[in-house]
Amino acid sequence: MSQHVHVRISDGIAVSEDGELVERSRCRCGATWIRTYPADEGEPGRQ
Ligand SMILES: [Zn+2]
């Protein structure tokens, strides 16, 4: 048996009413993910 490895394809980024970044990803098998980023941490890597 071979296991399916999800491939997360970015499906776009939107901004919620609260100002948070909402990133949607999906795999061709139908799985989806939603990841949110706090509004005050929109740019990771910045000190
Ligand atoms: Zn998959």
C-alpha cells in the first residue's frame, strides 16, 4: 500500500474582518487547510 502525500497548493490569501491574514491551501485529493496569521505579525522574519 502506498500512502498519499498531501501537496499543499496555495489557494489564495484573504484578509478577514479582524484584519487577520487567512491563507487557504488545498491538495488535489480534496483536503484543505486554513491558516491564519495575526494582523500584528504579518511579516515574519522581521525583528
Ligand atoms: Zn492529498
